[in-house]
Amino acid sequence: MGFGYRHRGKIAVAGTCAIALAVTGCQSESNDAGTSYEVWGLDQADTREDGGGHLYIWAGADISEGSPGNATPTIIDLGDAAEAAGCDVAKRPHMALTNNTDTPTHAIISNVASGDTHFMDIDTREIVGCISTVDGFNGAGGSHAAHASVATPDDSMVIVADMNHGPDSGYLHKIRTDYSANDFELVETLPLAEFADALGTDTVRPICHEFTNDGKFAYVTLAHGGLLIVDVGSADAESPMQVTHVHEASTMPGAGCGAFPISDDLMITNGESGASGGDDFMFFHDTSRISDGEFPTPEVLELPGDDTHGTAFCTSTDGREYALSLMRVSNDINIIDLESREVVHTTTMATEFSPNPAPDLGFIRGNQMFVSLRGAQPLTAINDLTDAARTPGIAVLTVSNDCHSFTWEESDLLAMDANPNTVDVDGVEVSASDPHGMSIIER
């Protein structure tokens, strides 16, 4: 059985946003138990008065031995790590992506409430670089909302999606990167307000983005619908970023929360409004003619359930490829056949031991799917949807050979509840932990 969603040369996140991050393509690979990997998860709740947050790291070998829930993580206080590096303490570590070498060398942590991008050496687990985009390059504009910081396929730069939580539109920032020398420099800022009219929206707030496989274009998802396709230019910014094409919000409704380059010919993005009573969608973008300047309107698939967010990718034993879309509010997972482009199955993650898990980001490795589960009092996106019964952590699901179903037990939860603070939710005192970003890192 082969599974996998790879970001260039490695297992990704998405998962955007997502970032899933999260990131390009379904690739069959054996579940080689001898291959070393780690699971990295971010708890974005403060660990100190000025921010911080926790990074949890589990060794793959420990997860594979018996019940995953018995694995003991290494827990790093990101506030302490920033101070040790001579960096400002950041706030709300939201996404943890990596660079694109076959064995990644650096994690890229974006902090959505302080405007900081931190670069962490994966081997030493020390922060080795920090860039603030609060003011932008040469004062061009910026905010504290660094939502997703993503490396280009050639590792020459990182593009930061700055949502801007204020009344104005957001920005894209470019960071020149040299991982071998731990040398990182902010070199460019692109304000996005001027594209509001073309989009048909009041403001332009970038959420997540990913790159075509040649690294030339970024597909940038937006909080109020629509999409920007951006020529990223050069790492030194002598060739600046420029918007090449705009898909209007009317053709791509909902908040875009992920971009997934599947092949040279296909990019997938999504749009969600289920959290506010609207509909949710998956968009299929034909990228086969981008070199000719052709960016056709995407094919639209409406998704059942509420609040599509992370998406993982699975290849069945008979070679069919599927997207597994996590519905954060309704707790469903939709299984989408990528060839027929239809939902073939919908199943719930809710169980007696985790009745409202709020699945956020997901990644598949071997026959296991790792899913971040939100906390009792979410700090981003679904802030009003509190529930003391939540189980903050990372669920380890076992996926079936046909990719149509999964199982998980209470012992399959990698708990993330070590935050020193608690919150009161409907009279119940529970952990303040609120997991979000995660990565599966090959070692």
C-alpha cells in the first residue's frame, strides 16, 4: 500500500493554512518502518506573558512501538528558544513548515500575532534566524499577522502571507534564504490593497500559498474569496514579485485555507465558509499552460460538512489517488477521488472519547494519517467555538488500503496539554493548549 503527500522532496505539511500548509503531489511510497522521522506539533497558546508557545517533537520510532499515545515528546518553550537566539519572543506560533532538501535542515515557524518568522535548525532544535515583517521592507507596510511562511522549491527564498488583522489589506513579504550559512534577509514587500477591485472584495488578506513545481508562480488564497497568482521574481528582489492573474471572489467563494500542488498540471485550493453558515469548496486549477500565460478558471467541487481546512493525500493499493479534506467544524473527513473529482465517502472523526475534535491540519505517512486537533478555547479562526470536551493534540489515524476509511482509538492521541495555563470554558477549568501547525519531518 502506498500513501503520501510530499512537499517537493519531503513529507509535507498544509496543510497550509496547510498549509497544509501546509506543499506537491500524491506519490506512492512504502511504509518503511526503518526510515526515521519525527512529528512536530505547535501549541500556539502563550507560555509566558509576552508570548512563546510550545513545540512538541515525537520520534517516529516511539510512535510505531505499541500505542502512539505512550510516546513521550520533547517539549521546547519557543519563548525561551527565541531569547537564547537573541531574537524577540514571538506570539502565536501558527505554522511549522520546512525547507525543501530531501532531508530538511530547517523548520520555518510563522507567528500570526507578532509578525515574526523564526528559522529553527532541525538537528540542534535551536532558532538560528528571525525576521520581523511588522513594518515590511523599507517601511512598505506589514502587520503582526504572519500567517504562513513558505519556502520556494529551490530554497532561495521564503514568501510570507501577512493577513493584516487591522482594517486594511495584507501583504506578501520576501525573505532571501541561505540555509547553509543561516543567513536570512527581508528584501521585498508587496502590498495587496490595489487588487481589491479586481477581486471584487473590500480588502485583500492572504492566508496561504504554494508554488508551481518550477517555483515561478505562487497561488495565494485569500480570506474573502478569490485567488492571486503571483510571479515571485528573484530571491534578491532585483526581479520583484508581481500579480500575474486574479481569480474573482465570485468564481472562488469562501476563505481560502490551503494550496496543494499535485503535479505539473494540477494545483488544488479550497474555500470555506461553513463556520459561518455558508458552503465549502475544493478548487481544481489547471496549471499545464502557465508558461503560456494561461490561467483558466478552476473547476469547483462543493464539499459536504462545515469548514474545510487541512487536506491530506492518499494513494490506494490499486493506484487511485484521493484527497482527504478535514472539516474542522463538523468533524468530518471527505474523501475525494482526484480523477473523477467527486466526493466518494464522508466519515466522522467524532468519537465517545473525543466528541468534538475539531480536526485542523493533516498529513499522511505510510498508512498513518496525523491530524492536529484544536483546543477547548481556540485562539485563531474558530475562536467562538469553545468546548471543554476537546482533546488537544495530534491524532494518529490508521487509513484503509482503499483510502476510504480510517480507525483511531483513545490510545492513538499524541496529547498536547502541557501548557502552564488553564482557561475556564462553561465553568470547567481545562488546559489553555491550542494546537494548530504541524509537520512530519523525514530524518
